[in-house]
Amino acid sequence: MLPPPVPSTAIRQPDIPQLLAGFRITHYPVIVRTPRLVKGGGFGDQLKNPNTWTVYFLVDGVWAYLESARGLRREWSSLDRLEVWLREQGFSYFWVRNDLDPVGPETPE
């Protein structure tokens, strides 16, 4: 299994068209299942739903997370809505990575 992408910088949504036009985004976006950072918003029961989806981009060879207008990591509660958002930004392909949920049934040791 490949190591997870670890972002070391941030980009904002208005940066994406310019980065794409300059061929600076050099890989498919990676959608990642992560623990929730933003504790507010319309997510309902946050104890029941402690995880969200976010997206990382490889920009100039460095992984970058998407920063919201408030300066926090952008999060989506629905993978379906994130997929629609990525398509609106011009991405037809993307990778999905979920390191939080088990892949198969747990086996006793």
C-alpha cells in the first residue's frame, strides 16, 4: 500500500483554475477520509459522525490541502457532494483514500 499523502501547504478554491492552466497540479486529486477539524456547521450529530472528507492536490510536487475562506481545511460530510464539487472544478478523475474505516472484517489475532 502506498503511503498516505501528507499535505505541507494550502491552496484556496480561486487558485485552482490558474494552477490547472499552468499545469501546476500534476496528479489526480486525492479525496481523503479524515477526522473532523471543523466542529460547527450543518453536520448534525457530530459525535455520531466524527469524520469528514477532504481533498488534497499535488501542486509543484508538494501535497496541498484545500483551505476554506475562514483559513481552515475545507471539509465535506458527503462524498457525493465532494465528487460534484470536483467535477465543477474541472476534474473528471480522482483517487479516494480511506485510512479510517477497515477494509474487511476484523480477524482475531
